Amino acid sequence: MVRFGYGVLKRGFRRKDKEYIRVLPEWTIDQMGVLEAELEDFRPDVVIVDSLRRIFN
């Protein structure tokens, strides 16, 4: 997981919502097991898969 930094906040995420948002930086399709485990643990209502490369690079 990644902590909320300037790049995430700059793009509209709010610091107070950080307990409701999880980010897997540099995730690839080869790490599907990691995603599945995270989803089982977190149990989100919605999952968005997006390239947030500009936030972390």
C-alpha cells in the first residue's frame, strides 16, 4: 500500500478519505494474487483499475 502524498492529494483525493482508498503502486497483471488478497481484506464496494503513473513518477 502507499501512503497519501502530495501527488494523490493534488489529483482530488482527500486526506480524510484515506481509510477508504487503497492504492497498489506498480501493480501488474502478474500480481493478480496480491490484488485478490487485498480485495478479500478490504472488501470495497467499487474497484477502479487505472494507471496513476503520473502520481508516483
